[in-house]
Amino acid sequence: MSGCISRASQPTGEQEKPHVSSLAAQRLGPNLVGVVDLDVDDALERSFIGRLPVELIATLRSEGERADYPAGTTVYRSGDAPRAALVVRGLIRVFLSSPEGRQVTVRYARPGDVLGIAVVVGGPAATNVQTVEPSSVFRISARTLTAAARRDPRVSWAIAAELNRRLYDVLEQTAVNAFGSVRQRVAVHLLDLASDGQRPRGRLEAHVSQQELADAAGSVREVVARALRDLRVEGIVATTADRVLILDPARLYELSGSPQAL
């Protein structure tokens, strides 16, 4: 969601096969089902999918599956086949990469957000998706959803409304990037820089000096130093001379001023 252009090279999150819990796994026992169902049901209720016709929700629910990923995993790469997924747990970023390997984050997704609706409608996009925290998603059948949208105006309208909401979020985030406080801009840039170099199960840290961070945030070093000090006092980050370790990514995301966090 940020307008920060990072300094990292190619995306370093490595794709790896997730542990998948199929919803058909009710045969495996009540403990597994209890955890999976509660998490997924809560996310569905919070998402736009929860406002679709009941029969369609039931179909998507029965066809879907849950996948759990460690932090730093790239779960979708530019050019992959279109697919949709509901965020069940964690924090996930969507970003673009330049031919030179620079990155810009265009969205952070939290539980209840649905990823991939735009590519399901419009086809593959030049975006990548990476987990910032250990995260879980519920995979949604793009075929079932688009087929329902073609025959049921309620579904197509719900998808249009979701895409409209995403557009407004982007406009609001653009305003944050342009007019937000130094604290907000520092939070945005720290998340971007740290996410760029994160590997699966690795620590989330930004290799950046206070002066470099000040330059990126459009401020001066003294002001950025105060912002970092406040973040340290709150237990959100830890710092050294040339790096910032993010201890609480979710809280830092909230401080970034994202429309979804306000």
C-alpha cells in the first residue's frame, strides 16, 4: 500500500509447499476442524464473500482449502495463473517489481481481506504476494466465483463493490504517502524495506541508516531519530546503527496509516 520504492534486488521470498488443511478434512477429527473452521468462518464473515448468496458461500466453503505459510514466503508471482484467496491469519503484502529489481508495495492484506479479485476479473497482473508474518489463507475457487458472477447480478455487483472499495483504499493510501506524518511514513518505509529482504522464517529487519530512512520519508535525520526512539519505547522495533529489527509487524502496519488500519 505504500509509495516507497525499496532498494532491494529481486524478490527474495522463496516459494515453498505449504501445509494445506482441506475443508474436507472433517474426517481427520474434531480438533483440526474446530480450529480451521472457526478461523475461516470468522474471516469469511468479515469479508465481502460473507455478503454473497448463502448457497454460493456454502459451495466456496466446501471447495476451498486452507494453506499456512511461514513469514517471508512468496505465495504468488507475477504472471501466475489468476487465483483468489481469503486472508485468514497474519499480514500479507502485494508488491510490484521493476526490471532493475526495485519494489513498491501496493497493498497490505489482513484477515478478512480477499486477494486476487482483480486478477480473477482482469487476468494475470504484474504483482507478487509475500507473507510478512506467519500467515494463513483460504483458497477460493476462481472458476466457481466467476461462473456465479456471470449468472447472478448480486454476485457481480458484490465483486464490483469490492473492487471499488480497493480503489478508494489506494486513493486514501496515496494521500497518506503524500501528506502523512513522519511517523506514518517511517512505518511505511520500514515495512517495505524489511519485507523486501525477508526470507521464509527469517527475521523482519530493514538494513537502513537513519539518514537513508529520512531521505526516503522526506524528512530530516533528527526527526526520524525521534520517531524511531518512540517506536523502540513502544516495543515495536529494535535498532542498531545500520538496521531496524521489526518486533511487531502488525502494530507497525497499524501505525503506517493504512486505510484498512484506520
